[in-house]
Amino acid sequence: MRELVRTSTIAAKLLRNGLRYRYLRLVGRPGRPQAISLEVTHECVCRCRMCNIWKIPETVPDLPLREWIALLSSNLLSDLRELDITGGEPFLRDDLASLVKAVCELKRTHLRRLRSIAITTNGVLTDRVLKMAAEMLEPLKRTGLELVMVCALDGLGEVHDEIRRYDGAWAAVERSLAGLVELRSSNPHLIVGLKTTVLPQNVGELEKIAAYARDRDLFTIISPAIVTKGRYLNPDRERHLTLSAADTARLVKFYEGPDFEWSYHAKVLARYLRTGHMEKPCTCGFNYLFVRSNGQVFLCPLFEESVGNILDASPEALCASGEAARIRRRVRRSPECGRCTEPGLERYSLPYEGFAYLRALFDMGPRAFLELHQHLGLDKYV
């Protein structure tokens, strides 16, 4: 009975969300972002094989701390549920902990609905990662926010070093993970996981990575490399990032294994790898934004077109502009969407788009659906 009441409540909210989303698409209006990714720096210590962010010239400045705080103080973000901090390597910023502490202050005034802060790191700067993470945990605990630490891990041992093109990367990230797991033991609001970019060089490593994560109780994000003129600036690397037919078949088998029983993303990826066309709900530009380190705002991290810079106009004006409306119409229709394997975006999209997730409820039944819902952590978005 409790399951039925719970799923009925979720179903009603999904129906409401689905109708609202379709109304916004029809009239060409944006919603309020519920998730935002901030590339707080383009600087990085690694020279990864799948990414060209580190090639952005040093003469292109990162936004100072005050501009990031001003952005997060915007009324546009009053419905924000999840803040994603990325790079480059975020821990190269000396003021990263100060940014997180500022977010904790804003939680009381502007960001009342915020539930978690996620930080993605290559884990190479172990001492800085552990020191700053420890500094962040106490103010986060006081405000009831989760800290999600995601370490890049593309293989065990030399494979990881070779992909990251950094000698000692594997040893460093292993020390970082061990330290974060130790911090987690006394800080239940700290969640630790791995992010793996699948390349031809590491398809054979995936089972070992999954086992490594299981042994340490780490969540995993394992997804093929993305070629885009947007976020990763890497079209010149497409030939080296494309999986062979044999690698693709092996990856499909991996995604259909027991490690991904409750992974919506893995099931979507397996279908995509079979058909060559991605089919999943996406609400980029409606409840999600990506902001480059120089302040350029993108409705989708894969699109090359920006809607402008927060140094030149308010976030509200940028998202309500005619250019933003034009780009929003491309969401789910552009060639980039047909090959998008970006992990995580469906977490923001499923509850907001509503109807696809509602169909999953009817297909799976209440009990299985609630297990999936809990596994994905979607309460914050429903």
C-alpha cells in the first residue's frame, strides 16, 4: 500500500512536470535551472587524450570568485537543486573551498532548494584535494548539503597514466580515493564515485574498474568519449576516440551486466550502441545550463553556440533572449543530440520531461520503479 501511495504521488508530479515542459516548449520560454555546471577553470595538470580544454590559451582568464558568486546569487537559480563544479581541474583554484563556503551562505537566502554540490577532479593533486574537501565538509554539513566527489579513473595502473598523459596519475588518484573514503567514514554527507571515459585503449579495463568501485563502495559513471566543438573542443581527435565494432559489442555486453541493473544511462547507451542513434529525454536549456570558465553560457554543453556572457548581461536576460529561444528549439533535434552520451543529463531531464519517466513507472511496476528512483537519487528533482 505504501509503495502504491508513493508511486501515485510521483506519477502526479511527473504528469504535472510533463505538461509544464511541453507548454514551455510550445511558447518558447525557458524554465528555471535545476542543475548547472560551472567550469571554474580551464587550467589542468593533465593532457588527456579525449579532451582539449587544457589547450585554451592561458591568456583567456577564468572568472574571479566574485563573478561566480554573483551568478549563483541570481534569481534565475532560485530553483537550483544540484551544482556541478568542473574544469579543467577545479582544485587548481586556491579559492575553491571559498566558493563552496559562499554557496553554503547562499543556501540560506538564494539557493534554498539546493541539495548537493558535485565536484569532478582528476585526483592528481592529492594533498590539495583532501585538504580542501575537509575544509568544505563542515559548512556543508551545517547547511544540510551533500558533497559528491567524482574522481576520473580510466584504468588501473599504466593504462590510466597513458590516457591522462601524466606520469603517476594512477598512484595519485588512488591515494586521493583512499583519503576521500576515509573522510566519508565520518562524514555521511560525503559521496564518492568514479567517472570513466571509454576509449579504444581502456575497453578491456572496464570490468576491473567496476570491481575496484564495488570493493570500495563507490558509484560509477562509465560512458563513451564525446566528440564535440562544445564542451571538450575535440573534433580533431574523433578518429582516435571512435570504438571499433568489436569494442562496441564488448561495451554493450558490459552495460548489460549485473553492475548496471539499476542504471538508466547504461540501458540507454546499450540501445544507442546497437542502433547508432541516441533516444532519451533532454531538457537542456530548460532546467540545465553550462557556464564556461570565461563566463560564456551554453544551454547544452555539446552545442558550439553560446547565448552570451554573464559579464555582458544578466543570466535572466541571456536565457530569455531570442538567441536562447533559437538554440532551445534545437534541443533533441540537432545532430549532436543524436549521438549524445553525456552521463548525468538524463537525471535532470527524466523528472522534468515527465512522460518518459512516467512510462517507465507503468512498464516496471511500483516496486521496481521505486528502486530505480532511489538508485538515481531523483527525489530532489521530482
